[in-house]
Amino acid sequence: MILKIDGYDDAIIGPALIWDGHGRRISVLVYSAEQIRSILMDRDGMDEEEAREFIEFNIEGAYMGPHTPVLVWQDDMYDEEEEDF
């Protein structure tokens, strides 16, 4: 089973195999968070900050079980409020 985030097919990077915590590998979809942000800005008229906040609260904050899609911020290495890693 692969879960998708409705309305953001253009932001799909591809599948990834992850461990589910029970010793099994499962497939999840990987999305470009920057592309989702662009979609929100173009399609829904959000500015950059609104789109980022929407992603943080409505997509990153939604756990749909072990098959939850993964978001990748390819150009943002870390949030300003978090420590460097």
C-alpha cells in the first residue's frame, strides 16, 4: 500500500524503502516540499510564509501510519529555529 497526498502529484520525487519499526521494509512516496510550496502559491494564491505554515501544520503534522509519505526540503537544510546538525 502506498499513500499519496491528494493534489500534489507533480511534487512526487519517487518511492523510498523505509523500515517500519517492526523489521519490515515498506515503500513510501517521497515529495519535494519546495514543489508543494510552489503549488500552494500558484494554485491557492498563498505567499511563501503561508504555504510553509500550511505544509508544516497540515501535511508534515499528519501521521497516516507507517506508510505516511515523506517530505524532503531539498534546499532548506534546517529550520531557522532548530539547531544545526
